[in-house]
Amino acid sequence: MTLRWASSRREKIFFIIIIIAFIVGNIVYALYIHLSSAQIPLPLHEHMSPEWEFRVVATVEVYWSDWPNFRVLYDGDKLEYEESIELWALIDAFYAQRSYTIGRSLYRNGEKIRIVYMLRTETRLSLIHRRFRPRLLTRSKPIRTDALQDIGYGQQTIEVYYLQSLLYYLETIEELSDEEFDALREEASFVWRGTFDIPIPE
């Protein structure tokens, strides 16, 4: 009788341990998924040198290559006939960063301007990793965006702003009027402005 009771007790304890381990395992897994997927908006220039936030480039497509030939553009530059203009956002290559950009051409005081809002985010898990390894060397990689798609021809002015609340607006930003879209500059940080001459294709 005593042996049966002891055996039954051990089985119950083992069963309880299995249940507890299963529950703890699921909690740890759910926490890991949350920390590795939740995107946190980063302040401007955090974990990245200012000159690496973005690049406006003139590209020439090379069909056998993943990346085109390119040159960085500066205010007043002119594109050649075979070149296209793009905005590349740069993110940390070793962590779970993402880049968000959205652009719209509108008129302000009679001047046509392409307004671009950009944002970088990073996962909570990556930020925790950085906190415990602050001296870890990283490198950046460019991400091609469509923020300057169909910008047009002739003299084109581009303004880039860093909008830390961009995630909040993403689902409804297309519904904003031009005036409302332009007004988002009031809660954004000015990053860059340049004017380019984009020739009409022959």
C-alpha cells in the first residue's frame, strides 16, 4: 500500500512538473516572439551616424545585378538621361531594424515640392541586446524605397523629414489632404532639402 501511494505521488509530482515546464516554456516563447517582433520607433540618429540616415542617389539599372550603379546626389545636381532618382534609407545590418518612408508631391506657396517622411524602428529584443553590448560594432545596409517614385521631370525640390510618429499615421496617411500631409512637418524633424534637374527621357 505504501509503495503504491509513493509511486502515485511521484507520478503526480512528475505530471505537475511537466505542466509547469510547458506553461513556463510557452510564456518564454510568447515573450520572445513579442520582444523580437514589436517595432519601437527610434529617435533621429539613434544608433546611427547622421550621415548614414539616408541617401538621395541617381541610379542606372543593371539587369544582371541586384543593385544598380549609383552616385550620391547633392543639392543642385543634374540627372543624366539614363539615370533615375531614388531615396535609400540605411539601417543597421546586424539587428532587426526596419525603415519606413512615404512621399508625396504637393504645392506650397506655388512651388512644387516632394515631401518625404521617414522613420527607423527596431525590435525590443535588439534594443535590449544593445543595452548590454553597447560597444558592439555594427554596419549599415541600404534599403531602396519608393518615396521618390514618379517624382516627375524638370526642376524638382525634395524635402526629407524624420517623423517619429509615422507608424501611427501609416494606415490613414493616404487619406490626408495635401495640406494635412504637409502639416505633419510640425511634429517632424527636418533632415534635408535639395533641388534637382531631372531631364525628360528621350
